[in-house]
Amino acid sequence: MTRRTIQLTDELYGYLLSVSLREPEVLARLRAETASHPKAEMQISPEQGQFMRFLIRLIGARRTLELGVFTGYSAMSAALALPSDGRVVACEIDAGFAEVARRWWKEGGVDEKIDLRLGPALDTLDGLLADGQAGAFDFAFVDADKESYRLYYERCLALVRPGGLVLFDNTLWGGEVADPEASGAGVEEIRALNRLLHEDDRIDLSFLPVSDGLTLTRKR
């Protein structure tokens, strides 16, 4: 037994994947292609994608939000977990990323499930709220520009139903959140978000050391 999460060596991480990972073949190929991308570090880990699919199925989600598409792995993960009439509203500001993602979504047979909104995510979220979509979503995954995380939080919280989930990626920020010498807009915003979530009684909270930190919030 242990009183804290153990550290993962490369060998232990490999073992974890060998006995737990059930990654669809198309996602494995997308991940392999993305590994050579100049910004490959933006790719979520396969076990995180699997965990998100688990959560989506667990809560019976039908409509999900994604902020920050990159090459499309996490949005495809969500789409594969949704029922045939499920939909992902995916926000991406970079047309180059979106082009790659669209190609892979078509390859994976989920392109009809994903509504890609190209442009600033805040504009998309505000548009959804203006269209009366408050409470219309079951699940949201936030992995976009870190400087806007608290703004995304308030909008996503309004858009998900009671009992819905809002997840935030990179909430450990490479460990810099705990380093008093670390500064910059990204780490400072994530620290502020982490404090906000900890004190917010509108949600239930779980902060997991998955990948670079994955924070789960459940709207009460």
C-alpha cells in the first residue's frame, strides 16, 4: 500500500499501457503521425484519451465540447465514444491543424459527428450561449490557450448540464505550478484556475496526475 501516487518509470508506464490500453487502430496511426509534428508535445497521451472515452460512456454523453483540436486525436476519441447520433462541437483557431484533423476524422469514420468551428473558442462559446444552448452539453474538454482557461471555465460550466463534466488539460504545467520561481502568463493562469476550482462550490472536483495534469469538474 502507499499513501501517495507513485512515480511512473518508463518501465512501469510501459507495463501500464501493456495491460490497459485499448486504443483503436485509427487513433494509434494518428498518434504515430503526430509524433513527428513540430508541436507533438500538444498531443494528449493514449491513456488519457481512453479515460475520456470511459467518462463519456459512463455519463451517457450525447453532446460534447472540445476547445483546442490540434491534429484531432481527442475529438476523435470523444466521437468514437458517442452514440451514432452524438455530436462534438470542436473549436480550433489554427486552419492548418483543422485540415489535418478533418482528414483523420474522415479516415476514422467520425467526420459526420464532429461540428468543427474554426475561430476563437470564446466567440464560439458565446455564440452557443446566445443561441440558448446553456445546459445542452454533457461533457467539455478544454485544451486551448492557457491564458483564457478561467474564461473558458465559466462558459463551459454554463453550457454543460447539471451532472455534466468539464475537464482541463495541462493543469500541472510540467510541474511549474509548484515552483515559486516559475512565472509567465501560462503558469500563472493555471495556478489561478486551480485555486478557483478548489474554492468553487458549484462543482465537484478531482485533480489527477494523468499526463501533464488532468482536472475533472462535475457541475452540481
